[in-house]
Amino acid sequence: MKELYSLRGLDVFQKDLHQIVLRGKGDEKFKEIINKETSLSLPPENLKITQNDKFLLAKHSFDQWNLFYLDRKEHKEVLKMVSTFNSHEEILASDYSYGQVYFEISGKDKNYYLNKLTHFDFRIKKFPNLSMAQTLVAKIDCSIYHLNDKFIITCNCSLEEYFKERLLDAINL
Amino acid sequence: MSSINNTKSFHLISSQKVSFTFDGKKLTGFKGDTIASALLRNNINLVGRSFKYHRPRGIYSCGIEEPNALVQIISEHNEPNARATVKRIYDGMIVESQNRWPSLKMDIGAVNNLLSPIFSAGFYYKTFMGPKGFWKKVYEPIIRKTAGLGKPPKEFRSKSTHHHHNVDVVIVGGGISGLIAALKFVKTNYDVLIIEQDSFLGGILNTSKKIKEINGLDTIEWIKKTEELISKSKNIKILKDTTVSSYNYSNHLIALEDKAVGSLPPNYKPELVLHKIRTQHTILANGYIERILSFRNNDLPGVMLAGSFEKFVHRYGVVPETNPIIFTNNSSTFSLLKSLIELNCKPSAYVDNREENSIEKSTLDYLKNNNIPFYTGAEVEGCDGRNIIREAFIRHKGNIIKLKTNMLCVSGGINPDVNLFTQSKGLIKWDDNLFTFKPDKAFQNTIVIGSASGNFNFQKLNDEIKNKLNFLKEVNDTKIEIISNVENDYKISEIWDIKPEKESLWSKSFIDIQNDVTVKDLRQAITEGFDRIEHLKRFTTNSMGTDQGKISSINSLGIVSKILNKSVSEVGTTIYRPPYAPLSFSAIAGRNTYEFYDPKRKTPIHSWHIDNNAVFEDVGQWKRPWYFKNKKGETMHQAVQRESKQLRESAGILDGSTLGKIEVKGKDALEFMNLMYTNAFTKMKPMTSRYVLMLGEDGMIKDDGIVSKINDQHFIATTTTGGAPKVLADMEEYAQTEWPHLEVYMNSITEQFSTFNISGPKSRAIMRKVFSNIDFSNEKFPFMTFNNFKYLDTEVRIMRASFTGELGYEIYISPKYALELWKKIFHSGKNLGLVPYGTETMHLLRAEKGYIVVGQDTDGTVTPIDLNLNWMIGKNKKDFIGKRSLSRSDTAREDRKQLVGILPLDKNKKILEGQHILEINKLPKKIETPIEYLGHVTSSYHSPNLKHFVAMALVKGGNKLMGKKVYVSDPSKSETIPVEIVNPVFLDPENKRLLS
């Protein structure tokens, strides 16, 4: 984890996370496979998150779930998990670990700064804990995960520099 | 004319002096003064020249509605058309008047006023119809030179930013109504945003003496306590110096905050913030606007709206004139009268259009007790003066009374400010007692309160707000007791324009002061048939200035209704459109300019490319190396020739990470792929790859790439860089809508793998050095096969494929390990002549082999058959996207444009892309009739390996023209270049290099 910006009311860290994108029907068999590998139940509805000590699972849409490791792993272990999922013909699992960048944003003024870059409604009553969103931040596609008092924002790694520059610009202005 | 300071005004208490210049003259004002209040403080009333007639103009109002006092701020990049009544002064500010030459007092353009008979309504439409050719050479240059008021700003980089808000309630206006509404939400669960255009809350409480006390407190004290209470409530936020400019669908409001009020905009901080607000409910408490009356020369400097005069007195602490004449048709001016008397300033006269029995007793008593000359049932017929009003003419009981004066305060009544309400698509209704439009039915969750709703009675204000907000749960019950200084009921008589006593070329009665539209223009427009209000507006340009006719648009409706003998309701109103007040393009653009105009995507190797002198080109949002300069001064042509030659002699490496990559899996993946692409995948062996084409439903080539088959349920497809999002979106769309019975899923893995293409005769040797445990022999690793290999803590996928026609490999690796591997390959290949190359060299090399680039050699009208790629079509497949279209008569005809190779007969000749293929060898000097052409050059490069140009072209019936001599046009000459039509594979047609 690397501290990017820290000022009164805002802390931004860049994290190394492992992520697997899962596609499938979400039927009983799918649930069983996920549960067997992660001990997690599927989130009850779209844009909700379930988690345990090791994993976080977010439901992006009716047929897509994103699985995060909460602790560091060797890449080969993640690839092994991808391979395990892909051994079931009803699941497509793709490793997203290093193709995405992860920013942990916290602090009491995080909504203020982020709302310079996105229209998204971060108010707790609209974006409660353990929910997620897919939206534009600084004109780029991002996923935002609300975990207690922090947001994890992910975007494609090719946009890492642009995202950081826009974030810094928003902080400075 | 002489002004005095109102030292009782809160504005002047502890205010600092500020110096600025106006037209080169150094002046002094107070901190917080607008340019207008500071000019009035310095007894300057002439501030500009009018748009069309260049008439002298002064300060007409005290706010955003100002039509006249538009100035140029030289110290702010020449910012033109700044409203002097809004813009605050600061030390060192340089202000100039506009639209005058050589000086404000002596403006040559004023001759236009004498020519006014020919500049009447519709002048432009009638005049610029002819003679033929005059528009381009005469009219347009003159109009361009004279158009506008100020000069364009100098180039500068704005620091405007955007900010998004999501709230439950927005209160527009922080005046008395807005503050009472806000109190309802203190410490509730509602997120509330109050938007106030001034630097202070309080509105009319600061600008007049209409209200004496609220809840037993002096008004200024009440504002202070209320603001404290609201500020402590965490759920309420206040934005000051912010003007709501648009009220859109879905309760979406746009507001502009001026962050540099009263100071020179700093270079390092935003000067403007554009707030984009989404809300559940909007409370419009944005007050009213006072309107003018039309009489002869009602535009002269010194004529000012009465309410604005009072605002200058209290809000800015300047009494513009100690003895003005007041001309009114309503009860609102009583407040001004009292304010003046309390400051020991006695009006020269009080002229009320209402008959004495209609005027409030308190007003009459006040006039009598203070010995103020007053005229009831009277009107100001007109006024005279040169650069300022000198005399006013009062028509009273059939007589004309001439009075000397330097200021005439006019009130034609007050209108609820319905602009935002109508922007929100709310309906307005005419009120026959108040002679104005009032909000009627809201279209969105809009609540209008106070004077904005037409409630001008302060006693009824609290009850109105309580009733209108009672549908909201758990809001506070507030008790507000207001003691006013004026009569509670607002009364008005109907009068719109006053018949002039005398007429001259100079004298005019204006209805739109900013656009120089007169009452006569309205009459003329109606006479000419423009009797619909929207037509009339456009014909006369009435209310089409930057002020949008805020102080006069209702008057024009009144005048038109009288001319047409209709009610104002029947005449209707024009549509109020955003923005409410002008806002700059830089505010709209925010930070989405220059380096942030478009997101930039960079590959994991980007830093290496920079270190190695890559010149980049934009491909979509990606930054791709175009070519690498190996020495200072090397041109692009030299670099590309060098890279191309070196690759064919030894090896080259390309960063292909930007290529789209899609993983497809599911039990029906095979069928899905067979449907998506033209190629047949059924018999394709696992762990092999294939060059593929994707068509649109029209049969035209949409994208190409390589599909790698892991097994019948699992594929990986690559796409073009620019086509990646569209191909994935199309796959999803077809999977979900056309073939929902297929169980198949797809993920974009473009970013999950960095891709390097290594090709050239020495590429195998380099690969062996990097991956010493892998057998790269032809037998173990044949062309178009792939496999996964362990590499460090991860895996690497290597495919044998080539886009250069040389022996080649594609390496796919997780981005985390990409740069390290790239460096390793480069280190390993150094002694073997490995060269990094960019997209331009890639294009050259593929052209030598006759490989196409989708989007360059195709243009959305090209089928696979046109490119002689019939072999890529799975003829035995039941169906695929575009199959049916390939058998249409048009797509099957033989004389379609087909891809051919082009070789110059003179090998020294240069062929340019995009040039026409012709059958004639010489073009006429002047082309008068269309020249038939056979096609056009799609790709052309100088081949360093063949030492001449090679080109590809789409040519009508090209397949049958092999060996034919045709000509290629040259844009710089009438001469054409003789060329031969050949097979487009110029190099290694036997594929010996590719399969080596």
C-alpha cells in the first residue's frame, strides 16, 4: 500500500489487490462453486457486497460478480483459483489483479473531493456500507466499493496516471 | 449630479478604500463595491454606449438584470461585457467602457442614432438580401467588424472547476423567504443547499427598509442570528456569490460560483466553480425583478430603476443623487421615498400614475408631511439631456411641467422572477391585479415562495411557506413575526408606455434597452405581420440581449396586448431559456480542457518508450509509440525506414498492449464464435489460433483480429485497438438479445495482459535466450499455435503469429511483470540487432506483405470478398453475422472496388495515400466536369527493403485489371503518376520468412 495524498480530511492510498471477475448464471450450482472456494454467499442483490476474512464479493449485474482477495497472495495462487473456477464450464473467470489499479480513499472530506470528479451520490443514505457502484470518475469508467468508512475505487491500469493527475488537480483546486 | 455616502449602510462600516481605473481615470471606491456603485460614488453616470445607436448609457439597475452598464475588464484578460452592477472592484482593477470610438463622451458611432429610421425593426433581414455577392464581400466583413459590444478576451487558461452535489432540497435565494424556508430544515434529516447570488444572505432586508423588525430583532441582527443557526446545522450548506443559471429536467440545477469576487482571479486557484446539483425538491425563493416604463428617452444616463436606487443606498451605501424625481405606477416606491427622507435627501418630485384615491393614505401623508412636490394621475412624458438627464417633463392634468433633475427613479411595477420556474417547465399565469405573470403549475418538484410566487405581502410570508412545505415530513415549525415599514398590500395601475409629447430623430422610447428596441419597433413589427410574440421577438430582437430583457419583457407583452387589443394571457409569453445569466465557456468546460480534455491511456511500457525517444500517436485514448528517434534530428521517415530495414534483417519488437482482448467462455462458446466471426472454428484444433474477420449485418468488415481456441468452450479473441469496446459491446448485445439461448460469457481482458510482438529472422534466437526452457522449433511451436508457460510468479502466454510477414511471436503477460520482461527481451536481443518499432513501421511492414488494416484499407463499405479474403469465410457454416448480406446482388457484383497492389512504373515516384486512381494520364488545368475515377489509394509507403513505393488501392473490378497501366493523381501537379495494378503481396509471396 502506497500513500498518495494525505491532507486534512482526505487520505488516498494506492493498494495492490487481487481481483477475479466471474461471469455466470448465478444459479444454485454457481452459488455452490463460489461458496466452496470462498465460503461466501452471493450478495442478495445487485450492487451489494458480501465479505468474510479472506474475500469480498460484489454483484455487478445479473451475471457478473467481482471477487477480491482481502489479503496478499502470490499471483500464481490467484491464477490457480481462476483455473479452478474455469474448470466449470458454466463459469468464466478472468484474472483482473494487475489490469486494474486500486485506490483507497478515506477521510471526512472524501465526498467533497470526489464530487469534483463525479456526479455520484456518496451520501450514506444513498450509498450505504457494503454497496458498490459503477460510474464515471474524471470521465473514466470506475467501480466504487463502500467498505465501512472507506471507498475503494478501481479503474483500468492504463488510466492510472490520468486518474492520479485528476485527483491531485481536484485536491489542489 | 452629486452622490453622497450613506454611512449608516452596513457596507460602509469598516470598509477599506480600493483604487481602480475607469477609462484611464484613477478612482476610489470601497471594498465590496461593484464597479457601478463605485462609479456612482465618484459621480460617474455615463458608462457605455448602446449596441445599435451608440446612445449614451448609464447604470439602470443594481444587479444581474442590468441592460446598460456593460464594461470591459482589461485586468482580467480583456473580459468583455462584464456587468458593472455585479462585478466587484479590487485594487489595481482596470475597467474600460465599450462600443465607443474614439472616446466614451465623443463617440463617432453615435451617428447611427441619426440614421435610426433605416435601422428600424427587420433592418437586417430586409437589407442583406441583395445585391448578389454583397453578403460575402460587403455585409459580412462590416458586420463582423462592428458586431458585439466589447472586444474579444485575450487568450488565457481558465482555472474553472466543476462540483457535483446531491441533496434533498435546494433553496434558490437566501433572502427573507429563503431564510425562513431554511429554518424549517435546521437540524433535520434533509440535506439542504442554499444558493445566494450575493455575498450576503438577507436579500431585500439588506437592500431596502421595507421591513422594520423580525421576531423583535433589527433585520440585520435577525439575518446574523439566522445565518448562525443555519451554519451550525450540519445538514445545511450555503453557497454565496453563486447564481443558478439553469433549471433542467429531473431537478437538475446548474449554478455558477464566483470564487474571485472582489479580487484579481489568482492563477493557481479556480476563479469560477460550476455547481451541478441534483435534488429531490427545489424551493425557488429568488424574489422579484422591477420593470421599466417606456417613455421618451427613457434610456438616458440618470434614469434608474427605483428599487435599484434604493439598493445602492442600503446595500452599497451610496446615494446616487440626493434629490431625484421618482416616477411610479405602484406602491413599492414608498420604501425609497422613506429611505431618502430618513437620509435628509428630499426628492424633487414624486410622480405617481395612480389617481390620488388609489394611492395609499400613508404615502400621501408622508409626501405632504415632508413637503415633497407630488403629482398623482400623472406621468413622465419624457426627458432630455445629452450625456445625462437634465430635464424631465411631467404630464399632469393635460399640462407639461418641466423639471430640472439629474436623476429619475422609475418603477413600472415588479414581477416575480419566473425565469427558473419556466426553465423547469412550470406553467405561469397572468394576474390581472398585479399585472404580471405568476408561477402556476409546477412540472417538477418545485415549490415557489415569497415574491417569486407573487406574494408581495410580508405578513403572509410565514404562512405561505408553512403551507407549501407542510407535505415534507419532520420539518421545523417556525414562528416568524414581521413588522414592516410599508403597506402590506402591493398595488399597481396598468401603464406600459407613455405617449411622447414631441418627436425627433434623437428621441426614442425604448422597450429593450440593451438591444436598442423601441416601442415604435414593436408597432412596426406588428404592422408587418409579426403579431405572434415569438415571431415578434426574433424580428425585433426584443429581449434577446445578454440580460434577456429581464426588466422589460413583461412591458413588451403589455404593449403588444394593447396594440392587438388582446389580453396579455392571449398574447402569451416567450420561452425563458437557460442560462439565467451569461456564463463563460471556460466555466462550462471546467477542467476538461488541455491536458485533461480526454483521458490518456498508457501501456505498462510507456516509461521505457519515453526513455527511448518514442514519438507517440493517439490511437483512441491510447498513447502508442509511432516511431523511435535513435538520434537527434532523425526524421520520422528516416526512423521508419531504419526500423523497417533492421526488423527484416534481424528483429523488431512492438508494444501491442493496446490491442483489444476478449475472453469468451461457456458451454455454447463454439457456436457463439461461429456466429460472431466469418471463420469456422468447429474443426479448429485446441491451442491453435486463426486470423479472423467480424462483419456487420450489412456484410461489411467491422473488425479483425486473432482468435485462439483453448477448447470448444473457451476462446480468446484479439481485436483492433480502436475496435475493442465496440466488439465487446456487440458480443454482449448479440449474446443477450439475439441468442439468449446460448450459454456464453465474455470478459474484456485488454488491460489484464500486456502484449509484445517480436518478429524478424532473429526473433526465434531472442525468444530462446529469454525463455530458455521453451522449445521454439517449427515442429514444437508451429505457426498459429500458442501455449501457456510458467514465468516467475505468474504465467506467460506465447503465440506464434506475425503481422509483419516475418517469423514472429506474440507474448501476453500480466502488466505487473510486463516492463521487466520487456527489458529482459531487449537486453537479450541487443546483440542480435533487436530494434523497437512503432505503429508507422508496423503499417509499412504489413503493407509490404499486403496485410490490411481495418479502418485504413476498409471504410465500412468493404466486404471480405472485396479484399480477396474469401478463404476466411466458413462457407459450410449455417450462419454468421453478415452472411446473408454477402449474397446480395450489390455485394456479389464483380465490378465492386477490390483491393489491389499499386506499383509506380518509375520507381522513383512517390504515391500518396488517398489519391485517385485514374484512367487518364493528364488532368485538365481547370476541372469543370467530373472526372471518372477507378478508386483510391488506401495505403502507401516507401519500402526500404524493395527501395520503392508500394501501395494498396481499392479499384473498381480490380481483380480483373491485374497488369493494367493506370494513373495515380498527384495533389501538387496536374501530372499523374503511371502505375501498374499488381497483386498486393509485394514481399515473400511464398511465406518463406513467415514459416521459417
